Amino acid sequence: MNEHQQTLFEFMQQQADKLGVQTLQHIGLTFISLLIAVIIGLPLGIYITRQKKISGLVLGIAGVLQTIPSIALLGFMIPVLGIGAKPAIVALLLYALLPIIRNTYTGITGVNPAVKEAAIAMGLNKWQVLFKVELPLAMPVILAGIRTATVINVGVATLASYIAAGGLGEFIFGGISLNNTNMILAGAIPAALLAILFDFLLSRLQRLNFKKIRGAVKAAPVLLVLLACLYFIPSAYGSKLTAGFTPEFMGRQDGNLGLVSKYGLKIHTIVINDAVMYKAAQEKELDVISGYSTDGRLKAYDLVVLDDDKKIFPPYYAAPIVREDALKNFPELEKTLNLLSGLITDSVMTDLNYRTDYLHQTPERVAKDFLQSKNLLKPDKGGKNGIVRIGSKIFGEQYILASIYAMLIKGYTDYDVATKTGLGGTKICFDALTNNQIDFYPEYTGTGLLAILQAPTQTVTRLQASKDSTYNYVQRQFQEKYKIKWLKPIGFNNAYALMMRQKQANELNIKTISDLKRYLEIK
Amino acid sequence: MIKVENLVKSFGTVKAVDNISFEVNDGENMVLLGTSGCGKTTLLKMLNRLIEPDSGSITINNENINAQPAEDLRRNMGYVLQNNGLFPHYTVAQNIAVVPSLLKWDKAKTLSRVDELIQKLHLSKDHLDAYPHELSGGQQQRVGLARALAANPPVLLMDEPFGALDNVTRSKIHDEFKALDELKRKTIIMVTHDVQEAFELADRIALMDNGRIVQTGTPTELLFNPVNDFVRGFLQHQRLQLELRAVKLANIWDYLPTGGRKINTSLIPATAGVWEALKNFKFFPRETINLLNQQNREVKSVTFDELMSAYSQFKIQQPHE
């Protein structure tokens, strides 16, 4: 694809600064949350050995916390704690609690009763029994719990990048979005190594004999605090405004890289997941965000798109891309999918997105209302002539398009439909298509050009001006390389855009990205 | 002097200790004997407040044990458990020094006390830095005893202290136990279900059943003046051996023939049991052993037959059951 295929090592070298920062953040996040989890979990674990009646309840609650999917847990945190380190640390510490509480409880209740009785009979008071006998004897079990918690935390901390808390997840999720294997590995390998390293070190600690363990246990809190401090080192810089960009935007030529090279924009930037970015902007946690020009939340959160006066964002016209095999197998498919061509303009798409994202209508309902308004809705024919598999990426607009296509196929052809929605980012969706897991999905010309074809810079610059030239280029290239056909564009252009709160933009008199740059440069 | 009055303890509907009263004199070795479940361990644990009684009182030297904090009470009472209860994360030296360190003894005093106990209990100095799991069962039990004795408490409580040991080790430790100077000055209350052990170590035995003390008395009293069939039955199985152990040479002294040669052999004190004397016979023709009555410095030299004959005359004189 590229003229020069970059190796992983080259990538890591090139990104060494970022990699270092992310690794430090990752270790820091892991250990801040671990430290707090120990501070909470250890006394709680001890307490429930004294109050056995509530032990079931406490362990039960900690167990339930453990079962909440990590992304969902991070999601719950945002309304309460906003974005950034705070919610990430709280979420991580909630995951770390169960192993620590449970192992503390198990460890202490597992102390030989004869030893405990002897301790009491020797005249140790209850604190002495705890600190001189129970805790030292339970320590290997407690350490095992801390070890489990550490490994869980290293893993879950990759998700912290979703809510702008940094860590190696920035590379991993950026890489998935950008179809950049090197970037994924540059995040995943260090994360895995960290997990293995900490697991190994703690296993050594666990195996030390009683005499040495006492010193080690005393040193542990100090070490823990030091490691936790690592998180704060990288964040020692700032600027007037804070930008929140998705991992995908961060790594793209038509994203942050272009902003830096073409505009010379220097802004304090944090990496954040798309799902929480708009909310964070509305709540003034972020001032500038990357987004999509047709996003319904633009309307919902009263945001304004900054004009791309230097044209770094190429056109992103949406069109279904279909495997040629599928077009042969389902002769009526192309005609049916093209029913939609030219029907959805930017404003229509923004409105449809607004309904799902903000009014929380289901994509099916939005799709149905839309088709009805265009007089395209036909009843389901209950087709039995094969099943067309529709894919979609994991955001609202794609869900709506997938639903519209599903209804069209059911109403106009004899095919049945299977939808595979939520196929993550571009890479996952496109791989599913080339590997014959799905038959088509809606893609954007700009994504095809930059993320999938990874076209050289000169080509991109040449094509960027016109929407048709981009469309023609990707259509030709996809046909040649992947035997995949771009059908007619749906109509709207879901390009990248920088946006700010309407009010703030007005106050600062920022209308274009160049305005933003000038504002930031005023000291 | 320990005085227990009307002590009651129930677990649910079971009366583990049912209105028990008894006294233990200073320096006395009192053994609580009974089958498992008779309440003897519960009774023992109430003495150092590991278990609090439902009602009744315990006084030591006329002071109620509730008058001081439980920790202070316990630091003045040695406690030895069946499974030794040594701290597995402490070395032998640290284990022995537990109570002295609680009492904030200075280092030198503690060290010299640990050394002293190691010697008295026939442990090697090499063991000081070992951990309990590196020792044999007998050695562990000795360390447990050393730990209980470390701060020189006037009272020693022992809960089946030798119960987990094999017979050979146990009888060896019994002998050491009896020979240990330090124990002779202490008031000891020991729980056991082993009749032999009780007879060997006790000054007085309190035989328990169903949460009550059935009879308190010296081994001889229990054997020859049992208050009821329960006591008689309890001792029945090992009666002959118990009697031979319980009956001292002093008891049968008058039935032994006077005089005899004083050849240069060891003298057996009259405080020893008949059993002890019998063990000294090597069985060769016309063999005699020399017995010494310390009270009047009289020495008697007797044969096996003469000893047995004296014993049987003593038995005939006892009240018939």
C-alpha cells in the first residue's frame, strides 16, 4: 500500500516521546488506582472478618462491580466525575477492589485458629493480634489479590484513553481506528509487557520468606506512591484552550497532523473517545473538539463548526461499498441500494443523527420515518432468496444507514437481511468486508482514500479539492485492489470538522481554524 | 490460690460447664481429666478469659480476674496448646520472646531469659533462628512450653499439651516436665483425656463428666476411694498399672522387711511409685534393690518377691469395694 512499509520498530522510534509519556501515564493510572484500592480494600477486608454478617454483602457488591463491562463503567463515571484522570482512576479502583477485599478476607479468616488463640492467650490486644499475627500470615494471600488487581488494572487502563485519561490505549484505539497495525502493537506490546513485568515482580514478592517480606511490605507503599506519581509528570504543560480529539483524529493527516503541519496549530490536546467528547465540550471540560459535520450532537449541544479555510479536511461523501461477489449473487442489490442515492443531504443527516443521538429514538424508527417521508417504505416481502449481510461501524449514523438499507432490501427484493452493526472502527469493518463476513457497509470517500488506501500525500493533496475526483479515485483503486465496488454517493458529506461551543466561539470571535490559531498565539 | 465458684457456661442449649467450684493451691499441679466434650477445655479457657462465663466467679489470690484488663491477666498466665500454636512467621527465639516483648523487657534481659529456657528445655541454640515448621513435633512443643514460661508467670494453663505427640516423645517430655525445676514453683492447671498422663503428672485430679466435677482428689484417693461407679469405671481399664504408679514406696514401707545390705548401688527414694521400683529389676538370681526413706534415712534392700508381697499386703488393708 505505502511506498515504504514502516516497521514496528521504526514506528516506535519515531513515536518514542509519545510512547514514553503513554507508558508513564499507564503505569501511573494503574498504581494510583491500585494504591487507593489498597487503602480502601484492605481495611474493608479486615473489617468484614470482624463483622461476618456483612461480609457476604460487601463481597457481593464488589463482585457485581467486577461484572460491569469496563466501557460501561467508564461511561457511568462521566456525568459524575467528568472526563480525564478522575473517572478513570475511580473505575480502575472499583475493578481492583474485589480481588483485594476478597483476598484480605480469605487470608485473614484462613489464619490457623490455634495460632490466633495462642496470640490472644499470650496477651496480645486486638490490634497486636491483627498487625503482628493475622496480617503477616495473611500477607501472601493479600499480595496475591493485589497482584491480580494490578494485572486487571494494567489491562483495563488501556480503556482510560476513551475518557481522555491517556495511557497506552491511545495508541491501541488510535491504531484500530486508523487501520495502523504498528500503532496498535506499539500500544499493545508495552501494555502486555507491563502486565507480565508487574505480575512477575509481585510473584517474587509473594514467594519471599517471612523475614524478608516484612521489609518488602514496608517498602511497598513508598514504591506504590512513586509509581503513582508517574501519572502527573506528563501533564505538566497547558495552554489557554483545551482540545479533545479522538484517537483516530490524532493520527490522521486530515486530522491533528494536518492541523499541526498546515495550520501550525499548537493547542493543549487530550485524547478522548468520541462517545463522551461532545458532552465534555458542552460541560466546558473541553473547548475545541474534533467531530463530524453531520453529527446530530452539533445541534443538540449548540456547537459550531469552524471553517476549514486551508482545506485540510478532504470530502467524506458516504456511499455503500459492496463486494463484487455479492453484486453477482444478489443481482437486484445494486439497484436497490442506489434508491437512496442523493437523497440525504448534510442537514437531513444531521437531523437524523440528532434524533438518535439526542432524542434517543431507535435507528429503526428514524429509518422508518425517513423512508415514509420520502415515500420509499414498502412492507417486508419476507424474502427467501438468500441473505444479504449488512455491516456498520459503531456509531449512530451508520446504524441509521444500515437500518434504512435493511428496510429497502426487505421491501424491494426477495432477499432477507442480516445486520452486523457495531463493527468497531474502519479496520474491523473493512476487514469483515474483505474476509466475506459481510456483503456491504456504508463508507466515506475520505476514509477510503486515507485510512484504507493510505494514499501518498501528493495524491491526497491533488484530490482534496474536489469531491468527484476523490470518489473516482477510490472507486478505481478499490475495484483493482479489493474487488469492491463503490455505489452512488448517498449525498451528504460527513467530513471531519473542528468545533467549539457557539457561545465561546462568538465571544472569542473565532470563525475559522486560522482564527483559532491566531487566538492561541496571542500571549 | 485460684478459686473457682459456681461457674456456668452454656453454648446454646448445651451446658458445657455446669455450676463448677474448686480450688487450686499455690504450686499445685491440678489436672482436669475427662472424655472429650466434658467441658474441661471450656473450663480452662475461662481461667484466662478466652471464654467469658455466663455466671460464677474466678479469683486468683482473692482478686477477681475481671478486675484487670484481659491482656494483663493473660500476660501473667502461661498458656500451652495441644497444637502448640507457635507463630509460624516468628523464629523460635522470637516466639519465646513474645510475652517479654509485650511486657517491654529490655533486650538483654529477654535474650538471657530465652537462652536460659532453651537450655532448660533441652533445645539447641541452633534452633533459635529456625522457624517452627523446621522443628520436630516434640521440639515444637518444648518451644511452646518455653514461650508460656518466658515471662515467669506464676500460673500455667495447659490444654492437652502433649496430646499431639507420639508415645515415645510424650513419655520423654513427661520425664523432663517432672524434672523441670521451674515448674515446681508454679500453679499448673492442665487439661487431658489421658488417664496415664493425669496420674503421672497430677498432684490432684478433678475428674469431669457432663460439665460437672465428679470427684477431686489425689490419684490414690481416686483409685481407692472412688465416690461412685463412674469414677471406678473410668479408671477400670488401666487399673493395675495406675495403682502401681499411684502407690508410693512410702505407702507400703511398713510391709517391707527391714535391713539389708547397703552395697554400692543407687538408692530409689520412697517418694517413687511401686512401678518405678519394679522397673529397676534386671532379673538375675537373688537380686535386690535398695530403697531409701528420706524421712528417717532408713534404707531397705528388697527382692522382687518381697516388694510384691508388701504391695499385696497394702492392698488387702484397703477398704474393699
